[in-house]
Amino acid sequence: MPHYLIQTAYTPQSWATMVEKPQNRLELVRPAVEGLGGKIADAWLAFGEYDLVAVAEFPDNVSAAAFAISVAGAGSVKAFKTTPLMTMDEAVAAMTKAGSSTYIPPKK
């Protein structure tokens, strides 16, 4: 199943709610991911531009996009980024395929 890096930044209101009532968001979000045929591999609280970083599996891009849209539509995050991840075997296959590409770069 394809893997995705998910990065989320909470709104100030979401942080205020979690400070008032601490909660494991991973366990609360898991049913939404599983309902789309996905699985959360793991997640971490992060410092910086994004507050939560997770690796999840989804059956396809449509399911991953559906999750992103549902989270964004709920209004509890100010940023949500999904990055498709490739295995090393897939990366080597892509490099091999690129070697046979007939792409012609722009000329000055």
C-alpha cells in the first residue's frame, strides 16, 4: 500500500482546546484513516512549521486526498501537507525509467 508523509499545523483554537483537555489525537484520528482503507504507521509531535508529523498508508491517492480534504474542511488545522513516499525499489525503477526518457530541456 502506498505511504504518505502527513504534516499538520494546528490552529491556536485547537491548541487551546488540547491544553484545556489533553488528548492523544492519533487515537482520535485513526478511525477516519481506517475508514478510508488506510493505516497510521506512527506519528510524532514536532517543533517548527508543522505541529504533527505522521506516516500513513492509504490504498491510493484518492483516499489520501479524501483524508486531507476532510481534515482541512473541519477547520481545526491551519496547514495540512501530504507528500507521497516511494520505496527505494520504486525510486530505482523511476531512475531507470528516467534514463530512457526522451525529455529535451529548454534551450537558452
